[in-house]
Amino acid sequence: MTNRSARPSFGALIFFTVTLSLTAYFTFAAVQGDFGLFRRAEIMVESRKLTAELDTLRAEVGRMENLTTRLSNEFLDTDLLDQQVRDVLGLIRTDEIVVN
């Protein structure tokens, strides 16, 4: 009879090595990969930032639509027209004093 030491077989060692490697790979991919947790957090932050920018742009479009309506042929705001003439053409009234 031969004495064999109780050491694990080579196949079991390969199995556990492969299993550990695959587990580490998939865990890393789940956290750091293209569709991982960190990427999801980045996407959520970018989404919030773009939503805030969209709200700002919508407010700006609303303001511009208001100004366009006030300068249209159907509705003429004389104060706005006076302001635009002063800004664009640099005109002044005869009773005004210009200070540079």
C-alpha cells in the first residue's frame, strides 16, 4: 500500500482558479464597465446637468418669443422699440444729454 498525501487534485485547482478569475472579471465589469455602476452614476449626473440646461434654454426661448411678439406688426411696444433703436442705431432724443 502506498501512502498518498491528502492534497487536492490538479483539476480542482484549475476549476477554482478559473471560477475565481471569472468572478473577478464579472465583478469588475459590473462596477467599472461600460454599463457598470460608475457609468450609471455618470449618466445620471450628466442627465441632471442637461435637464438644467434645457430649462435655461426654454426660458430663453420664451423670453425671445415674448420680445418677438412685442415687436410684431400686430402688437407694437413703443418702449421696446425705443430701446432697440437706441441700442442698435445709437440714436438719442434731442432733450437727452449723453455722458461717456
